[in-house]
Amino acid sequence: MRTFLKFSTLLLIVSYSPVAQTISYYPFNSQLAISSKTSAPVFFEARIQMNSATSLVTTELGPQIPVSRKNNTLFYVGGGASIGWFNDVYIRQSSNLKGYYASFGVRSYPFEKVQKLGLNFEVTPYTDSKVQTGLLRAWLGISYKFK
């Protein structure tokens, strides 16, 4: 049953990608982010770790709330959970929950000739699932807005 639930959730994320409004890539962290419509009052984002073997496949899921919009710039806050899909298989953990994160970020679309291409910067405090350790992550990436 657990395997079916994991597979169903992963399938939902993959099927969500064709209706994505924005796709972002953070090359220094090897993260791919798929977002819903950022002009909505709350938008959803799924982040997938791209440099992992199957033993460490990590996905971060969570809502983001736009705080301010100025010209072609969006400031947002949010948070969510980090899930390790194969923790119980390879690491022998009973839970797939790896930790929690908060997001404070900005997305800017500064290019006049390529208005859908943007730059992202985000500061993301992170803690493990037992809230015993933590770190402060900073991400710099590029994004493409489809609609």
C-alpha cells in the first residue's frame, strides 16, 4: 500500500508538469521547480532534486504566497515539506518525511526582448523532520514563464 501511495504521488507530480505555468532551474543546487500560476493569491510549487540517485530522490512540496508585485518582479513567502521517496527502502527510515522548509524569494523578469525568461533568488531556512538540526540555504536560478 505504501509503495502504491508513493507511486501515485510521484505520478501526480509528473502529470502536473504539462500544466505548469513556470519552470525554474537552480543550477548550483541542481533543483528543478515546477510552479502553478504565480499571479494567483497562492501558488503551488514542487521542487525535484536532479543530482540524486534513486536512494536519495528528494522532492519539496509547498504553497507560496505572493507578498508584493512591482513591474516585472514578484516577492513571495512560503514553506512546505521535504520528502525522500525511497528513504524506507535504502536508508531504512520508517518515514519518508525528511524535513521542513520556509521560503523567502524574488522572481524578476528583467529582459525586454525575452520577457518570459527570469531570474530567481531565494533564501530557504531548512530543518530536519525531528527539528534537531537546520541550515540556511540560498538559491540562485533561472525561470521560464509559459503563460
